Amino acid sequence: MNTKDQIKKLGISGSLVIFVGAGILMHLQTKFVIPWLSRVTGMEIIIFWFVIGGLGIFLPLILLGMFLLKREGVWGEPGLWRERLRFRRMGRDEWVWSVVGVVAVSLLSGLVLKGMVLLVGQFDHSPPFMAFEPLEKGRYWLLLVWLPYWILNIFGEEFLWRGVMLPRQEAALGKYAWLFHGSGWGLFHIAFGWQLLVTLLPLIFIQSFVVHQTRTSCPGSLPGRPPNARLIIGIRFLSIQILVPPPL
């Protein structure tokens, strides 16, 4: 697969349609659908975040990514995942960039969080639709609800944002693609509330820069997160305290 010849540019307007559309979907699901389901059933709201977040937000991202690849004419082609989507084994340089990203995001996120507390006082680090009671005996079944959500979360975001869209944005915007990509990714998370979104800015932009710099999508889940941190972040919803920002 000759990706340089086949890849199509994705400029500002086309990217905004996707980012804003996905952000509106996230807002509608978290503002109306998830709270309504929690009220009418009397069940904890976090259950519906796992279910609706996975099936109603991140699964559509996967389907959209597949649609875009079919429109591009590369879906099902040999080498799709390694060459076009850039999901390939990381080498030494990629690991160095990823480790530097982890350290930078951890330090900057801590500084931003402390600055936010000084400016606006203490605030909830999780949005209302992620509210959760402490995990106790008899409630471990929630892990079975969380696991599919976790998988769809990882795959949905890294597949569409970093695998499908970022290479096309690089073809259109060149060295500034990561900056625009991070801004659009932030728009997707606008439903999280401005306080939380500000604390996520280091992660959003540094992760975008690392993936752009290494030209491989695999570091996308690493900056600002320790090993297996997607799992740790998900378990954060189950009231296990951690020292990293809430999930994307």
C-alpha cells in the first residue's frame, strides 16, 4: 500500500465537521440520554455512561472511521493497519518520545490542576455523568459492564482520531496538524465541563504532538498515562484513587 499516493487530505473544515459532530453527540448523550435513563430506572448513572458511552459514542466513532477508510478506498487493503493507520511496533525513538510525553503530561497536568484550584477553588475532577459510589462487595459485576466500554473507548478514539484522521490532517496542514488535531480533540470533550477540560489540555496537545512526531499511532495511549493506565483510569470510576487525570 503506497500511503503517500493514496492518502487524501483532510483540512480544517472537514475536520471540524467530524470533531464538532462527535462533540455534539457526546453532549447530547451525557446531558440528556444518560441522566434520563438513570432517573427512569433508578440505577447509578455510571452504568449508563459505560453502556451509552461505549455503544452510543465510541462505537459510532469506530463506524465513522470505517466509513472514511472505505471512502478513501483503502478499507480491506493489505497493510492497512501498519501503513495507513500506522499501528506498528514502536522502536527506540518512539519509546523515548512516549516516555518523555508521559513525564511532561504528568508534570504539566499537576501544575495546571494546582493552578485551577488556586483560581477557582476545589472542583469535582469527574463530570456528573461519571459519578460513582464506592465499590463494595456484591457490586464487582460492574467490572463486566465497564470492560466492553473500556475496549470501545481505547479503540474508538485511537482508531478514528490518531489512525484515520491525523495522517490526513498532516497531509493537509503539515507541521501544524498536531496543534489543530489537539484543538479538535478538545472540542470533542467539551461535555466534560471547562474546568476538567483545562486540566486535560497538556494531555490533549502533548499526545497529539507525540503521535505526529513519531508518525505511529501506538504512542497515542501512552503520554500522560502509566503502563496499563487506560485500565487504571477506568477503574478510577470504581472509586480507586489514582494520580492521573480522568479518562478521555
